[in-house]
Amino acid sequence: MVGTAQTRLIVLRGNSASGKSTVAAGIRERFGRGVALVGQDNLRRVVLRERDRPGAANIGLIEVVARYSLDAGYHVVLEGILYADYYGAMLRRLREEHRGPTHGYYLDIPFQETLARHATKPQAGEYGEKELRDWYRPLDLLPGSVETVIDADSSLADTVEHIMRDTGLASLPALEP
């Protein structure tokens, strides 16, 4: 078992440039101290410098960091593309073994919006439309209806507010500085 009955595990998934990192940062900003951001891109691309593939080392590292953070009493926002077929088993284990509430969200945006948002990102020059098209998977949902789909019409503020209320974070105190 992992975490406590009070810790929240929030999984944010979606295609590249769907707003996952921005929403995760908004949740942390709104809540304050006590939210650990576990980002797939940071652990996979920065820490391990690894390609995204089935069975890759980053999958276990993401799980270990999420578990450690939950066991330390932090709420965890785990965000990334996190393809269902590559990461599904790990996410299922976390969901089943977490003592507290677990909430999943899938940020669903059309491919053309992915392209437009990607163009505004700092890494826009590192990869382009071809790579984005190869990576794009429409509604790559986890089995078991464990995710709430949030579409492109939901603003950043509305999405953060929805998740804060839905998870109960809106009514919990932040950790003391």
C-alpha cells in the first residue's frame, strides 16, 4: 500500500501540448506547499534521457517517485502523455495500492490545436508536425472508465478549479512553510 487516506493522487494525461504541465503547475500554485509534481518529461527526457517505449526504465522511476512522494505525505500530480499501453499497468498499480483518493483526467484536444500550442513552446524547434502526428493518439483512455475527459473548450482556470473541487484539494490546508 502507498500513501495515506488523506493523500490525493491526480493523474493528468493527454497528447503533447494539451496543457498537462500547465494544469499541474496551476494546481500546485492554487494549493500551495504539499503537492509533488511528477512529470513524465522531466524523468524520462531530462533525468534518464530516454526514448518513450514499452518497458523503458522511466516507467519504474515515475512509479518510485510517485510512491515516495505519497508515502512522505505529499499529494501527487503525475502528468505526461503516459500512453495507455506503455504506462497502463503502472498507473493501475498506483491506483489500486494508493490508500487515498485517486483521480484521473485526460486532456483531449484536437490535433490542429496540438500544432498551434506546440508552436508556442520553448522546444518547438526540437521537433515538428511529423513527430507530433506520429505521437498523437486520440482519446488514448485507460481501461475501466477511470478518467474524466476534459476538452479543449475548458479554460486553464476552469480546468484547475474543476480538478481542485473534484479531488477535494480545494478544501484541504496546504503544508506549513
